[in-house]
Amino acid sequence: MRDAPINGDLRATGIETIVYRGDDIAELCTEAAAIADEREHTLLVGMFDPAFDADELALALKRRVAVPTQICCSTAGNISPFGYIDGGAVLVLFPADSFEALAAVVPDISSEGLDRGAKIATDLLSSFERQVAHRRGESSVEGGPFALTFIDGLSNHEEVTVAAFQRALPAIPLVGGSAGDGLSFRSTRVCHEGRAHADAAVLCLVWSRLPFRLFKSEHYRPSDTRLVVTGCDAEKRLVTELNGVDAALEYANVLGLDPESLTPFSFASHPVAVRVGGEHYCRSIRRMEPEGLSFFCAIENGVVLTIAEGRDMIGTMRETLNTVAEEMGGIDLVIGFDCILRRIEAEERQMSRQVAEVFRDYNVLGFTTYGEQYMSMHLNQTLTGIAFGRAAGSAGGLSA
């Protein structure tokens, strides 16, 4: 890739990528249309800065770029082989000779609940199975179907949505991210077939002829310090009391911090975790509100939270991706979903250059999220993603 406002790359897998650092929708669409006109693609995945008008961008891509299935979302920042990116957009185009895709939008996820999401996912799966029936037998031993999700990161209903998808798709591996809005927390959008939606989720089923692996990487482990949620508004994901006293005050006290000086870096450095099925998962704090602490994940009275202690973020990422590369005989491309608090921590600890080196070494593209989905779980403080390997006998990548 060249260091320019638009960076395009053709991988050995045939997957095309664009890292765009401008703010001109027409310019971005022109670049994407030129790629789409050169060969047939089945899926366009877009991740864009919230400064873009989501409705305008989604419609322009649909009108100008000849790719039948298109899904996009707003982000809290993008990631690429250049590292963290503010502004612009990342596009990934999947070639029709190796992939099939079909997507649907699930509206009103904060009010319609589990049943509607499961019904839409079930109907999508039926249509998808008919679409890919003629390609059965083409995929490699490690190819096959997977699911991508983009969910409104301010809906407060990712857990319900993922549970709905899991009910309908128990045999299909799922990965994705919650749409973001920088650190504004005002408005997030997911897009499907030229239309932008709030309070919605996009589910995309993909069939791959190429080998792939889903993964997650986290760098925190539980400590012996525990906090019990004794007061909360579950609908707002707002904790008002911990251990029977003011939530922000108790959180700060057990960490030896000044409650008046809590910042996003405080929450990034000292996440809390819950134990589920024998494992601990981060339930990260979004920010301090006048009434208490708001969370990125579902929370309720009686939950026992454990203060988590940090390990080496860079080392754990490399360890995870090295394992994936060894399993597949190499990684050609990774689509990653990286928690906003990981970025805050990396920037505050001056590790952005080291993170960029990892993204470069494994060709990671994606976005900074308000939450990550992995299989049946909605997570925080995690890097999740899907890595693609080369088909047997494929040639090396070509840079544009």
C-alpha cells in the first residue's frame, strides 16, 4: 500500500481493500466503483467515520458500486495496516469467485426483542442456503459459512440480538462489532443495501471457498477484588451503587483513585469482569454519568464484578494471531473489531506504533467498536475478528 489519501490493495485471496483518509463521498465511491467494475464482487463491507452522513454514503455506495450485498456502519475510529485511523473509511470487497453473501436488517432491536431477530435470521438462513446450494463441495476443508454482525452500539441490546442470532444459527460461527460514534455517544448507524438505520442490527451470512478462522484476543485477567452491583437501571446499563454505596466512589476507592478524576483511561486501565461458564469476560465502563457509571454491556442488580488486571496487549495480540496463522498456514487478511477502550489504553500508554506493527504484519483492517461479538457472546475490551488464509496454490498479493 502507498501512503496516500486512498490506499488500495489486492490480496492473494482476491479480497480487495480500500483505506480512505478523506471526507469526499464521491471520491470514495469512484475508487470503489473502479474496483467493482474490474471484476465481479459479491459483498462490500464498509466502516466509516461518524462525520460522514450515513444516509448519503450508504445510498451513494449502493447506486455507484456494482456489488449486490452491501453492509456498513459508523465507527469509533478505523484500524488498518497503518494503525489507528481517525476520519475516512475502510472498505473490503469480496470476490464472487470465492464468496457468496446475503444480508438482512433487524429493526427496532431495543423494543422488538428476541423473537423478531430470530425470525429474520431464520428466514435469511433459508434464503442463503438456497443461494449457495450449487457451491456445496467447492469450499476447502476449512472454508464454509460464517456470519458478520454490525449492531447499533447505543441500542443497549447487543446481548439480546446476539442471542436471537444464536438461536437461529447455532451451527454458524459469528463475529462482529457494535457501531460507534467516536467518543461522542450520541448517534450510531448501521447500513444495509443503501439505507442507514438506528436502533438496528445488520446480519450478513457469508459462504467462503477459502479457509478462515474466527478469533478473540484479550489482555486482562481477574484479580481478587470484587464489587457487587447493588443498584442499577438495567435498561440504561447504568450502575448507581456498588457494595451499597455510590458506584463511582466505590470503584475509585478500591483502586486508590480520585473519584473526581475518573476518565476513559481510568476505565480502560481498570475494567471489571463477570464470570460466565467458568470464564471471565470484561464488562467495561463506558463513562461516568451524574447518576453513576454507564456500561458498554448488559448489567443488573446482584452481579458480582471482579476488577481485572492488565497484561501485555501487544504480546497477547501477536500470540493469538500467530496461533491462527500456524493453524491455516499463513494469514492473508484479517477483518478486526477492536474495543474503543483498547485504543484509549494503547494511545495513553504510547503503544500506538506497536499496535500498528501488529496490524501491518497480519494485514488487519476493521474498526474501533463500542462492543464486540464473538460466537454467542457480546464482549468488551477485546479484539475479535476473522482471518482469511490463501487457497491452495494461490499466488502472492498484489499491491495497487
